[in-house]
Amino acid sequence: MTSEEARENMVAMEASISSSANFPGGEYFACYLTSLGYSVAEIKNFYKSITRLAKSPGDGEAFNKIGEVVESVRAYW
């Protein structure tokens, strides 16, 4: 495979993946959020917000969702 073919395949793969994320330590943090009372749906929304913010840094809704979680965690530290 040439580098151009690799690039084309990466672009095609990125276009076809709709909901995937990998965060080092993410499983640990998800468990921590569960211990604070977050539901599975809320935790999924939090991680989706991180992905959205990474793709669109100006996404205010995603930024606010992440901020809410950060503030609730900060209360326990």
C-alpha cells in the first residue's frame, strides 16, 4: 500500500465511523462517574461531547456538557 492509498483509506474509514472513541483511562473515569451517580446514558453523552468538541472546537453545547461534569467532579476533590 502506498502512502496515498493509506490516506484515502483513512479518509474513507473516518467518514464511515459514526460513534467511536478511545480515551486513555476512560473506563476508569466512567466507573468514577458511575460512583458519583451518573447514569450510563449521561456518561455516554459526556464521552460523545468530548468527541464532538475535538471535531468542532466551537461546539458550545458539547463544551457546556463537559463543563458540567468537570464541575460536579471538582466538588468531590
